Amino acid sequence: MKSIITSIILSSSVLGNTLPSEQRKTNKSMQATLSPVQKYLQESSAVFYDSKRRVPFVYGTIVGSDGLILTKASELDEVEEFYIRIGAERYKEPTILNKNETWDLALVKVEAEGLIPVKLDGNSEVELGTWTVSNGASDRKTRRPRPGIISANKREIKGGSPAVLGVGFKMEDDKITITKITEDSGAEKSGLEKGDIIIGFDGKEVGDDKEFIELLKAKAAGEIVKLKIQRDEEVLELDVELMARHKLFGGPQSRNDSMSGDFSERRSSFPMVLQHETMLSARSVGGPLFTLDGRFLGMNIAAANRVEAFAIPVENLKSSLSEMKIASGL
Amino acid sequence: MKLRKAIYIFLGVLSMQALADRLYFNDLATPKSLDDLRAIQEAMQSNLSRAREATVCLQIGEGSGSGVIVSPDGLVLTAAHVTGGVGEEVTVVMEDGTEYQGVSLGLNAKTDAAMLKITDSGPFPFVKYDKDDATKLGDWVFSLGHSGGYDKARGINVRIGRLVREAETTIQSDCMLIGGDSGGPLFDMTGKVIGIHSRVGASKEESMHVPLREFQAHWEELEKSDFVGEGPFAKKPVPGSGFLGMMVEEDSEKKGLRVTELWEKGPAEKAGIKVGDLILEVEGESATQELLKSSLGQLGSGQKILIKWTGGKETKEKEVKLEDRP
């Protein structure tokens, strides 16, 4: 079903009385009003810079006083090398300790001490319409607050597994049957064919599509899976490289996408998100989301479109962080 | 008699009181403190549940827009480019997923105002609208709508902003809108509808709404299903432009019109009419070549013609929607 909105028009066609631009919702005077909240952003945000171009490309949320930072994993893939600023301080040679595909999180470590982490013991219970504060822009020393409001119900964002083989499949006679191979996908390169029946995944037997999807969801782009397939009378084992869904199927897909500007490539399949209306772009996610009282609600994870931004709720962030710490031997 | 007079006076005083109760934060150049922001938030939140109950998703053919109920019997304000025409069948979806049937009433093709009526019986949750044109530039506003179409898990999307520009037939806010929001309501912080979402500008925080005064200027015409004005938001049906896709000849027994040929996938064929069927009535009168011709001569593409026909066993009657000539 298509969504209706008239075409984008030039604002010059609306003449009449105009509010001075500095009085608008996200402009300078509002930043001054938000200055009591700015200190929380200043303390607990990290700014990730592309070392080559020396520009910020994503934010991070400080989760350990000893230099542990969470950020949006898929944005890290976009640069070769990066450095980090916290406050006015610059940290070279950060290490990526662990990635979590389900939440699109990366745990990064810099050599630091005495940082002020966000409070992970809180909860994300918050009434619709509550003001929020996110990172809007940044210079070398200062993080700038951008206002928003909680704009819809907390929920799961569906969207299939983030890493994909590049196949379409369905259950036929109780068997997982390949119905489509996507061009330039790992599936095509591996020699997988239409009509193949999937019977094994990384040494395990799989019987139905739901189980198969669950196994895929735990995998990351770039990983190789061993697929056991049945083709006519033959049983074959194929190595298939997974690709990021947004890379294989990416690009603006709808009219709403084309009017949304610079949105996050990975913006779906999150088990739970808080949604807020904040003017964010792909480059301004990764940082913390606060209330006016400086209560930490979660971490901004996607600029989904022109009107919707998503944050991982603090409860989910806390449990993912524990898992990632264990996985990195911390 | 005395009592009635007293009540009138009392009501008069109340409404003057309402005007005096202008929310203080609307007159600040910018909120000065977090408490000012909290006051804005509280005002909005106190009106949010009522406003959400009255905001609906409108599904028309393949498209999806928004609207807002303004009377207990189900009068809905929306945008002309959402309904697209007069007399269109609309599915009205409440936030909880309850569906009602509705039909589009009048529209203004120049300003993008439109109305529709829920045809199921009410009462429906509704909100008040700004009858006094009381809003001013800089007023804080909130915007509701089914962005991108109905999504039960998400619910209605809430946006906040200020009135940043006022012109004769358009008001502009810095709430953010997207496809699917069209036709949805813009509220002031007392919970009154002050505008209907129409279109967006190139920047994200540039949203245009039809002010309520534009609805009020043509309220009766819109209610009685008039097509008002000419402009970019709806195409007025051109009489004689409607295509039915059916060839007929006078039946030998003069009982109606015999269908001799049908345009493949044309409106008549889609309605279920078959070659050999007998058309009995057109627009409620006995079918003749002249009647069919003159009826079609008055109707345009997108409008409907009432046809009664029989295939021998059973008799059917349907409103067949005319299309553009292929």
C-alpha cells in the first residue's frame, strides 16, 4: 500500500508571516534552553572520526569509566580507520572488542580512565510525548543537544535477519526449498541453485524455515556458513558467504525513503526499540538518549526515516553489553 | 425564561475566559527553561489520548492517508489529495485496528481541504476544532498521523513543533511529516485541531497544513459533497470523459440492452457483466441507448454509474466506477 503525500514543494511558494529561524524547534536558542542537559551528552558521548577524512561519522555511548564504548557496528564497516573524541580529548587506536549482530552493536575500547559512563541500571519506561535529548552536532570540544519527543509505542522492528545468504525460500512438502537466488549474492557465488533443499546448517540438521531463520539471525555479514543441501539425489556441502541485508538489497526503496535524506542503512530487525521524533541522520546515531532530567533512556541506533528515530532501550543495552563483555573476556 | 437567559450569559463568560487562558509558553520567543519545556510537554500529554482516539488511518484503493474525526456521528476532516474525489469508498481505521466504512464528501482542489463521513453508526470519539482562528505565529503545536500507513504495533506517530509561517491558505510548522501523514491533524496545545497535513518542503522540518479557517470558509459546500475550486490537489471529473468499456444493442424484445462486446479488464467486465447479459436499468430507470449515452455524457472518469443487469438466472445491481479512456 502506498502512502499518500503531495510532492515536495518549494517553501518560497508559501508567502506570509514567518517566525525568525532562531526561534524554531532545533535552532540555537533552544540549544541554550537545553544547556542543563548538555552536560550529560558532553560527559557520556564519544565522537567517532574517520581518520582519513577527519570528519565525525558516528557517535558512541560510554559504558565503562575505563574506556568502554558502545556504537553502531554497521557504521564502523564504512571506514578503514577511526579515532575517537570524548569531551575535548582525542583517543587514538581504539580497539573493536566485539560485535553483536542482533542489535547492530560494537563494543570499542580506548585507553582511558575516569570517564563518566551512562547509568545502565535505569529503565526506559517513558510516556508518549516526553522530551528527549540526543546529539545533534559536534565540534572538537562540544556536543550539541538536539531536542525530540518519544513519538510512538516501544516495539520490535521486524525485517528478517540482518545478514543474508541471498536466497528466497519456502516450505514445500515439509522441506526448506530454495525458490530464488539473488544476483551477486553469496548464494549465487557458492553455486546454490533454485530447487535445492536445505538440510543442514554449520553441521546441524535443519528441518523447518523458522529454525533456519533463527540460525541465520545469529550470524554476521562476512561470515561463511556451511550449508548442506539436497539436489535431486545428491547431497552437497556449500560454503556461502553472508552479506549485509542493506548492502545486497539496499538503496532507497520507497518514495518515503527518497524524501528522508540521509537515513541509516541498517534500520530494521531490532528486537526492541524506543521511537522518537528527532532530526537525526546516519551520522548522528550511536550516542545516548536522555530525558530533560538527564535520565539515560537508551542508545540511538537508527535514523529510520524523515520522522522516526530508533533507540535501543537501556534494559536491552545493559544485557547485550554483559554478553559482549563476556564474549570479549572481560 | 429567566433561567435560560442566565445560562446564556454564563456560557458567554466561559468562552471569554477560554480566550483569556492563552497558554503562557506560546508567547515566549523561546522556552527559557526546562520548566517551560515541561509545561509544553504536559499540555500536549494531557490532550494526547483524546487526540489519538480521534485520529484515523484512511485506506482508499491502494493508498493510505490520515484524517481526524470532529463529530460524534463520524465527520472526518482530511486532505483533498487523500480522498482524490467525491463519493469514494474509504476504510477508516482507528488506532486499535477497528475498521469502519466511510465515503468521501466534498473537497477543495485549490487548498487541499476535504471531508468524509463514516457511514457506520457512531458515536465515535471526536475532537474539537479551532473555530475562532485563534492561533498565532510561534504557537506550539503537535501533529498526529499514520506515517507510512497503519502499523498496529507502532500506533500513531506524534510530532511536536511550532507554527513557523502563516499564509492565507497554508500554515507551516516544524513538525516532521512523511507519506501517510497526509490528511492527519495538527493540534494546538489545548487539543483543538488547527490544521490538516498537506505537503512537505525540501528540508525535514518544513511541513504545510491546511488551516481550519479554509475548511470553515467552505464547510457547508464540503459537507454536501461539492467539488470546490480548481487546483493541484484533485482532478475535477470532466463530463463525458468516463469510460465504461461496454458495447450494447437494443434487445429485440425491448426489455433492455443486450451486451455485445466488453473491453478486456474494463470497468464493466470488472463489475462482473458478461457478453450476452441484459442491462435492465441505468441510474434507476429502464435502460435505453439514449439513457445510457446521456448518463455517460454527464459523468467523468472516477465517477460511478448505477447499472442493473441480468445474466438469466440472477439479477444484479452495482455502482460501476468509470475509468479514463484507454
